[in-house]
Amino acid sequence: MSPQRNADAPHGLTRREVLKGAAAMGGLALCLRESGRIVLASQAPVYGVAAEPGGAVDNPLVFVAIHPDDTVTITVHRPEMGQGIRTSLALVVADELEASWPRVRVAQAPADQARYGNEDTDGSRSMRHFFEPMRRVGAAARMMLESAAAARWGVPVGEVTAEHQEVRHHGSDRRLSYGELAAQAARESVPRREQVRLKSPAQFRYIGQRNTRLADGADIVCGRAAYGIDTRLEGMLYAVVARPAVLGGKVAHFDAEAALAVPGVVKVVEIPSYPPPPQAYPLGGVAVLARNTWAAIKGREALKIRWDEGPNRRFDSRQFGEVLERAVRNPGKAVRNDGDAMAALRGAGRRIEAEYYLPFLAHASMEPPAATARIVDGRCEVWAPVQDPQGTRDLVTGLLGMKEADVTVHVTLLGGAFGRKSLGDFAGEAALLSKAMGGAPVRVTWTREDDIRHDYYQAAALEHLEAVLGADGMPLAWLHRSASPTEDATFTAGAEGEDSSEYGMGMINIPFRIPNIRLEVPGVPAYARIGWFRSVYNIAHGFAIQSFLDELAHAAGRDPREYQLALIGPARRIDPRTLSDQWNYGESPTLYPLDTGRLRAVIERATHEAGWGRSVPKGRGLGLAATYSFMSYAAAVIEVEVGAGGKIAIPRVDIAFDCGPQVNPDRVRAQLEGACIMGLTVAKHGEITFGDGRVLQSNFDDFPVMRISEAPRDIRLHLQPATFEVPLGGVGEPGMPPIAPALCNAIFAATGRRIRRLPIGQQLKTS
Amino acid sequence: MPLTLRINERSVPVEAAADTPLLWVLRDELGLTGTKFGCGIGLCGACVVHVAGQPVRTCVTPVAAAEGKPITTIEGVAHDRIGRVVQSAWLALGVPQCGYCQAGQIMSVVALLRNTPQPTDADIDAAMAGNICRCGTYARIRAAIHQAARQLREEP
Ligand code: FES
Ligand code: FES
């Protein structure tokens, strides 16, 4: 059977649910089909891209078009949200194709996983899953060009070589450009997968090199780059929507008279609310459609709406904090149990206990959600900045009651996403409104207030840790309870407790040499839409575990670096299943073991480069944290200066990073720089709270994000070298988790104050 | 009401209520979508253009306030040498990630370099703190500003 999205599944079925579904299929194996699609066939577990809906496609005819003018169009099927994937995947194809990068144009695939393979861009998977398929795409196309040239010249194909946008005949030095060969090459048969000859890494022209021109750079600096919010169609109406402030609320009654009196307002339309769970459905509410965005905004202000707020109207962050506390202070079911931690915690030794809190977080991508739809002759077209194009297509198909073939989703650039745009509720709104307007083109724009108040939030978490230290100061027992609403609740009403992919993010797979370990994930309800925020549950787990290690080291009177290295122990490759980690980010446990040697190495590198142990002026301190996530290893050393009134300055950050080989090292660096800033925002500022069921924040004044004036000026990145024998790790997310704990550990070193609740906010303000 | 705006060295007639923010006139009426919406209340800088040479936040600037004054948007910033130098520094250092904030960043930088050709880091903080980049490109923005300033100094 094929790993296609199940037509009966709820719209917007998530990657992680699909993974669970794949596991439930009872063990399946890979076989390769002629058409270039990898499909599931028999009886063994399936990992990596083969377990993703749509799998991988490596047919060059799908991705490469060579034109008579000697330009090359490479189609990229993964959405671009700032990670640079349109550049990086295209340069992989171009390299194997021997195309000249300046002649390459990049096209964006529409939503069509049957044709392009998996398009759902999350989990830091794009390069990890598509490096090899895209190499084969380029190499196969190169071989087709060589066959075409050999046929043209009537010489054996072994006598010709494609190089730098032309094919050359060795014997005669005749040459043909790619453009001259284009038509003929397209008629050549596609080489079978096992016949495709890849380059050796030594022959790479672009892969692994720096300074590759960004595919969209010139458009961005000229203001030509088109995001979801920029779509303009003839006769388009501009919509903004008044949504229920409380999740699950509905319109009880509305009066549109004043709104319709606003000049430019054309129509007011109610959007139905869907029964829970929220999934990717629009939230419902009342839409104002107008001739321009401003009129729509003014019209919305003039609406009079009475809401039926429903069962979540009392949700309050303070009370929820108590729910979390109760959850972590009572014993629960273990998801990992080595030895007998509970007995050991009652035994001899010094007992340390701490709790760490991460609040709800909003993504606040600079482009708020926005999408455009129109329906012509029974066919719907959507333009949307979505991370999961096929999920959006399925959603719109279901909402409109159409056939999939009649729904096209064009993927625009995403003005940031960070997980928010994995779910296309806003595109669903555009489709419903276009339908309500008889198919007229409608663009829905979310204001910043809409974005902050109606996000799919990163779940708040309370992490409870206990340890007992032996005579040498090393832990004899470790208890960790993590209480956080599960993202599953967005798809399954009433779901509670982190699932295996959630505690799988940096909690279960601690590689520490501790004889007694007990890990629990008590259930707590979700009253808000829970989603994924860059590195997801790794944020809370990494903050708690890496802070607690620092606390243990200080309690033991030992250096935190030396303490963590001792706890990790010698270099070894650990099968994640032996750590009770059955998930392993969906990757094979043999291909991707947890390599403590690599973890040690990033800690050693970051601390060495940062001058760990150097003396710093009073008020300054260095903090260390190291995490393994998305198959990559990251360690950060942050130097902090805490000044008068608790003001935090960050003179320097050192990050060592091992993602295996770097396909586009400059974009790896860019992602680490970005993750550092975003991680610092989480540490210092980010907090979403609820009162009377409502989100209490609304814009960048009450949900501040880091600005240039407080950003560290000196971020030093240390990329670990690796050959292409090493399987690729993720890049977009794994830079996040070590940042907040490294900062808080530095603050402790500088001041003796331990931060256990994020954000730091005003906590350092001395009284 | 009918108004005439002078945008990127052209005169363009528009029809808009006097209090409509310039942002929406540029984006919705004139199709100049390079200028971005980020917050709508003057907090993020995504919507910065130049009006009479000064950087302004168009989300909180009524269109009537810009009437008759020369307006430069990101689409016209290359008319000016500083603009071109800044754009090329941005490309050379690979500043953009998602790119959404970058039009506003570039408009703020061009204004900074016009007034302060050799900005210090403190000048950069002061001039650029109003421009949010959620992707976190600040280190490269700073480096690109210094590079552009150097180039403007060396090749006047
Ligand atoms: S949109 Fe104008 S400052 Fe944010
Ligand atoms: S580059 Fe994405 S917000 Fe700045």
C-alpha cells in the first residue's frame, strides 16, 4: 500500500498522527517502484521519508525543465519560510546536474504530494529527507542530457561528459549546450534508480560551498518577493474576520448595519464554527469584506457581535498553573523506568528538587496569516503561505465539498512561519469566503492582534525534577515529570499527556549514566489550540534538564562542563530504543543512533572556543547548555552581564553545532543565528497568558520580541566538520533548545540567582 | 477623496479617505506590496518608507499627511546610490532569511546612512531598534550596514 494521506482522515491530519498511523500498520518495509516513488510494501518498520505521506519522488521530469535559451528551471516542493530551502534544494539538483547556478530559476511546486512527494515542511526534515532524492534528480537529468548528446553525435555515451551546462565529446571536443539538447533530452528514458551515477563529494561544485546566491535574495531587496499577504487578483475583495475570543466560542447574534455603513465595505458574512477538536478548521466568526484592507478593519471595528463563549470561558493561566503543579507533584505512569528511582530518591544521599516553567508561546511570524482564494467554474484556487500545502488542499477540499482534483493550492513565500503555518485555517477562511461571495477572489488578512490571539500555541509546560546525589556528587536517581498539554488535543478532543513524539523531544532520550531513572508525563487538558513552535517540546525539556544539571553541578561543587561530560560518559553510539525512545524523530535507530561522542564534541568545542573557565569581571558569567534534537547536536556558551536593575546584556555567544555534513553552510549559519535570537526571546520576553478564556496579549507591545539593540553583537558559530558518509541532521530547529538554559545558567554564574520560570522578564529587577 | 501622491519619482492619482494609513494605499490601491504590514501600530518597522527623505511608519501615517511630498518605497530605493549599495551589501552578506521584514530594514538603513554616513554600533541600535526581524537576522544586518558604510566611504 502507499503511504498516501488517508482520504478518510480528518482534514489537516498531522505528521505525527500519520507517523503513529504508519506504526499502527504493523510494520512495513520499503520497496522501490519504477515510477520513482518509494512505497510501503512488506514487514519491517519504516523510517525517514518513506514513512511520510507521499514519500520521496526522484523523477527528474517532475523537477527539472531545461529551456532552449539555456536556462534551467528547478522545481522545489518544500515551502520557503526563511530556512533557505528554495536555494539549498535547488543547488543540490544543480550540482548533480552540472547546471550553472546563475542560469538556474527556481519554481515552487503547488500542493500535490502524489506528484512531488512529501511537502509538509516541519521537523527540520527537508534536507535530511530530500538530499539523496534531489541528488538523483539532478544526476538522472544529467545522464539524459549525455544520452541525448551521444545520440546526436552517434557516439557511445561513455565518450561524452556533461560539465558546467554543456556536454562535450572527448574524442572530437564537440560541445552542445544544455539549451541545445533540452528537447531531445526530455524524450530520453529516465534512468532506473540503480543506474543513476552520483558524483563523489569531491566533485561537488555547490554542495558544501559558501556564498551561493540566494534564490530569492534579489527579489527580496527590491520588494518584488511575493508572500501570501501580497496576492492580488482582479476584482479581489479584502477580508478581515472577527473570531471568537474564547476557543470553542460561537456567534450568538450579530448586527452588521454599522459595519456596512463604512465606506468601502461590501458585505458581512458569518463563518460557521466547527465542533471541537479544533484541527485546522477556521475558528468561525464574522467576516467583513471590503474594497481594501483598511475598510475591512474599520468595518470589523463597527460590528456588534454577541458571543456564546462556550466551555473554555473560564480558562485562566493562574489556575492552569495550579493544574500543572498538581500534575507534577503526584506520581504517575512511567514512560521510562531504569532501576528504581522512587526507592533511590528515598534513600541516602543529597536530594535536590526543582521545577521549571515555560509559558504558552506565540509564533508571531512577521507576516501574519493571510491567504487568497477564488472559485471559477467549480474549481478553487488558493494562494497561501503554508508549510503543509497538501494539508491545506485537503482542508479546502473538505470545507468546500469539492474533489481534490478541483482544488489547487499555490504556495507563496512564507514571511516566517516557525510552525504556525503548518495548519492552514486561514486558507480555509479564504476559501469559505470566496464561496460565500459566489467564487469572487477574496484575500483574508490577519492583523497582528488576530495572530497573537488565535495562534496554535506552543504548549505551556511545568517540568519537575528530582535527583539524589551520591558521595561523588553524581546522581544516583533522576525523576522527571513533564506536564504540558499535548498537541494531539488539537486533533483528538480530550487528549492528555505528552505523546511519544513529544516526550521524545529531549526528555526520554537523556544519555546520562544514572542507575535509576524515572520519567513521567502526567496528563493535563488543553484549553487553547496547541501547535508546534520551532523545536517544540525540546524547548521546555531542554530548559529544565540543562538548568537542573547546572544546579546539580553546583550542589556537587563541580564545574558544570566537567559534570555534564562525566554524566554523559565515554563516546558511544546508543540505540535510542534502549533509552525507551521508540520514536527517534521517525528515523531509523540504526542509521541515527544517539552518538555521545558527537554530543561530547560540541560541548568541548563550544567551551573551548568560548574560553570556558576564564575569569570574567564582576556581574558577568558564562553558562553552558547542550542538547540533541532533530538528529543534530548543539552546545551553547553564553556570556551574560547583569547590570543595575537586573538589565541583561549578552556580550558574546558561542555555539558549536554538528548536523553532519552541511549542504549549504551559509544557511546553516543563518539558521543558528536566527535560533539564537529566537531562543533569547523565549528566555527573556515571550509569554502568552489567558484570562476569562481569552489571550491577554495582542501585539508587539505586550508580546515583545528581541530587537537589534538587545541582540548579541558577537555570535560565534563553530560548525563541526563531517563527511558525506554521515547521515544529515536537521538545521532549522536544533539551534533553539540550548539557548534559554545557557542564558539562565550564565545568569546564575553571574549573580547566584536561579531562573526557573520563563520568561525572565522583570525577575532580576533587584528590590 | 482624490489625492495626488509622488511615489518613486512619479505622480500618481489615488482615491482614498484622508485618514487612510498610507500603508494600505500603497499596498491595496497602488499594488506596491513591497512595503509590508507587520503590526499596524508603529511597533515593528515592516512598513517603513521615506516621505520627504525621512523614514516614516506608513501604518500610522494618514495618506493626507504624505500628499505632495516625495515618497520613496522599497520598489524605488535603487534610484538612489545609497539604496543600491545597501541592497548589494544585503545580498553579499546573505542577510535575508524569510525576507519579510527586509524592505523595512533597508528603508531604515538608507535613511540612517544618509544622515549618519559612518554609523557606530550605538547609532545602529538607535536607528534600527524599531525594525523587528523575527527570523533574527540582526547580526548580519549590523555587518551589512558597516559594509555599506565602508563602501560608500571608499567609493564616494
Ligand atoms: S506595520 Fe507599521 S510599524 Fe509595524
Ligand atoms: S528575515 Fe524574516 S522577519 Fe526578518
